[in-house]
Amino acid sequence: MLPKRFRLLQNFYVATSLGLLVWMTFIDANDLPMQVRNWWKLRELDREITFYKDQIKTVQTERREVLGNDRLREKYAREKYLMKKPTEDVFVVVDEHNEPLEK
């Protein structure tokens, strides 16, 4: 007589289910570890989507502010890209971390 746990494995449906479970968890191309990695990658990509959407909104608001007025366009170019006229000098004051004091 077989022990009780081996008698359960004699049932065709239980043995087939256990075999399928092992196959799907460890052997298949879309196994459980791959599914977890894909899930984490999806979460990371979703965070990147929200980050870039926020960046697009920021750039669009800056663009709306700057394109309307020549004076604002010049101010924006001087502050953001440190542009200058040919006859003037620009000095940028930085802190100990080499970051500009005014942003």
C-alpha cells in the first residue's frame, strides 16, 4: 500500500495539474520570474510617462510665455541659456556645488 500523499498523485487530474503548475512557474518562456520582471518594467515605464508629461506641460507653459513678447524672449534666452550681446560680458555667480545662485 502506498502512503497517503503518493496515493493523491495517482489521480490523473491532480498529477496533471501539478505538472502544469511546475511547467508554468519555472520552465515556460513566460514563467513567473519573467512576469514579475515585466511587471516592474511596466511600473518604471509608467513613472517615466508621467515624468515626461509633466516636462511637456512645463515646456509648453514656458513656450507660451516667451513666444508672445520679444522682450520676454530676450530675457528667457539670457537667463536660461546664458546668451549675451557681443559687446557685453556675463558673470555667473555659483555656490560651493558649482550651481548658479539664481535659477
